[in-house]
Amino acid sequence: MADFYKDITGRINSLKKERGITNYRLSRLTGIPEGSISKSTRGLGEWKAEHLHKIAGIFMVSLEWLIRGDPAASSKEPRTFSREGLDTYTQKVLDKKLRKVPILGYAECGQPIPQTIDPGTKSIEIANISQLNTPFILIAKGDSMKPYINPGDKLLAADMPSLIKPMRAVIVAFKTGAEQYEANAKLIKFDKSGKIILYSINTKHPPTVYDENEIYKIYKLIMIIRDVK
């Protein structure tokens, strides 16, 4: 069984190398968690059938070839390649799933700081987030949430209050004036009296307690995007 998965992994890694696709991009294209892809491509986990089906579709190879390596079934149709080394089918899938998300400012991992980037001046494209309500990006500053959130990380957040859970990271916005806000990235708890407690991973930053009316809005932190250097 180990050799069976090893052969599949070898074929997937060859396809990734051929197309110049990283684990991160493959995750964006397929919706498979990047950690699962990384673990399996390093031979540390077994491939799930539904994951193989998605990967075969993205790389335009048959599922039979991906599993068994049958040369006669190696491709569904002739492949032509476009920008960034992606075949045209893969590029169409990526383009269809991408959504432009604005970078609105900074989120202090420490004390709240004012937004310093005008809304809409910058944006990045992210795939597989069509279900998010008003997504936006803030750039992390400070060290209170390290190593979970590091300075320079891009924090994808969305206005989805029903999905906010205790002990999870959130983006908290404080209104400081007309169209002026401060943002903070923290872990959140709710006490029995209804107060909101924000705290850090780094214990040198003490928890802060707020009444609900002191906070403008709490956004769910969806994803941490970290540039690999």
C-alpha cells in the first residue's frame, strides 16, 4: 500500500514541477487544504479519493492515470500552455475562481492603530472565496500574536458574525471618528456578563475587556497569507 501512494505522489510532484505549481497554488485551485497537500506530497499521508479527483481535473489528466500510471490514459486532451506555465484549462479554472480583495490598511497585533491605506488603493486576487461576505485584507503589524500571526502577514477577514467562535483570532474594528477606524488582530472570548475579552498569544500584552458598544465591529479572520522568503 505504501508503494501505491508513493507512485501517486511521484506523479503529482512531477506534474507540479512540469507546470511550475506550488502546493499553495494547488490548494487555491482545488480547495484542498495546503497542509494536506504538503503532507501527502512529502509522503507523510495517504491521498484521499476526492482530493485525487480534484487534482486530476486541475492537471487535465485522467484519474486512472493518476492512480495507476497507465500511459494510454495520461491526458484527457492535448494541452496547450499559457502564462505562468499553466495549461489553458487550469488557467481558466483559476481565473474563474479568483476574486479581487481590497487591502484596506493595517491590523495592529498589540495596540489598535489607525488605518493608513486608503480603501481600494491596493488589492490581491484570491481563489475559492465566493462565499465570503465583503472580504478585505489588513496587513499585520506588531508581535503580540507571533508566531500565529507575524508582522507583514496579510489577514483575510470577512463580515460573517455568525461564524465567530471563542478562542479564535478575529479582526476587531474601533470607530474613532467620521469614517475613521482602528483595527486590532486578537483572540476573542466572551464572559458571562456579556463583555468581550481580547487577548494575545504573547503574554507580555495583557488582555483587554470591552463592553459590546465600545466595539464597532468584529470580523472573522478567514486566512493568514504569508509570503515565503
